[in-house]
Amino acid sequence: MLLMVFFMAMIGAILGSFFNVVGLRVPKNESMIIPPSHCPSCEHRLSALDLVPVFSYGLLRGKCRACGIRISPIYALVEAATALLFAFATWHIGWTWELIVALLFISLLMIITVSDINYMLIPDKVLLFFLPLLIIGRIISPLTPWWDGVLGAVIGFLILWFIAIVSKGGMGGGDIKLFFLLGLVLGTMNTLLTLFFAALLGLVFGGVLLITRKQGRKTPIPFGPAIVIAALVVYFYGIEIMAAYLNFFQWIE
């Protein structure tokens, strides 16, 4: 099992590097292949030494080897996070059909994290690519009851759509569509729990940025990372969280 976990971590690190490319290029309608990976400042074509997931960032001290410009730590963080999440999913779920759903889910969330942080955009192309894959995943590894994913998708979409209308654009269209996919994977209760945690995290992130004066009151901030963190926590531990919540209220009664 440990060998499999290590292998999946390596796969995750490699795919994490690719997810960075997808998250950066798809919103700009750029090819995934042409041009090859390069420095965004001096356009120096990256060599094999520059492209080793996670380790290259440390070896190069976060700078371009050609021009010395600082490289965003987001690249290495996404690679490391994908590696850790792939490894954790394999250890937590085991070699079952649900692992396919988990890996697809993690992949989707990593890509939209990159795109939302950089452009405050969750591309429709990414969501549409993963939609049929997640539907197939939920067919081969259904929730109990099986229709809970369908109900969760509809409820997740409608709640975010309603919030967008009431807030007059305070919620992006990408977030609304993303919650449709989250509902499909998580089911009804876990989708609502994800929304609660995401809103809480969004308030915390916004408060920290406001206190540190890195953002103004009316400056929009990406909501995607908060959704991603909440969705991952709920996906792996939603049942335990709900059980602890119910036990707490039974205890105080």
C-alpha cells in the first residue's frame, strides 16, 4: 500500500505541473502544447532541469534561471498539493472505483484554483471537460441513494444562482456552474456543508486581506480557493463532521 501511495504522489506531482499549464492557458484560449513551457518574462524555454515538479522551484530558489525574475510560488504549491492529495486519496479511500472519482475531483479543483487565483475566472471549458467524466464516475461509484448526486447538483446550482441574483453579481458564473459539479460528486448535504465552509473561509480570507490592507472593501477577491478547500475537507470528512455536529447538540441537550 505504501508503494502505491508513493507512486500516486509522483503521478500527482507530474499532473500538478500540467494543471498549472491548463489553469494558466485555457482562460486565455492558448494551446496546451505550443509554445512549450517558458518564462513569462524573458520567454526562455524551460529545460528538463526547470520542469521537475516541486524540486525545480527549490533548486532554482524560486527564480528564472535565465533572467532571475521571481517565479510565483503558486506553481510549486499546486504541484505539492496535487501530489499530497493524490497520495492521501489513495491511502484514505483505497484501490476502489471511488478513487477514480476522487482523483478526477482533485484534478478539477487544482485547475480551477490556478485559474481563479490568476484571472478570477473558472473557465467553462474546464467544467465541461470534467462534467461527463464525473457523471461516469458517479455511475460506476454511485452515492447512496444514487439520485443524491443529481439532487445535490441541482440544489447547489440553484442556491448559487439565487445568491448571484440577490447580490446583483456578487457571485461569479463560474462559481455557480462549479457548484453543479460539486453537488454531483458530494450529494445534497455535503454540498450545503461545502457552501457553509466556503462562505466562512471567504469571510476569513477577506477579513485578513482587509486588515492587512492588501485589498479594499470593494475589491473583489477570488472565491474559488475557499470553495476548493471546503469541498476537499467535506469530500473526505463530511460524514464525520456531520456526525460530530449532531453528537454535540445531543450532548448539550
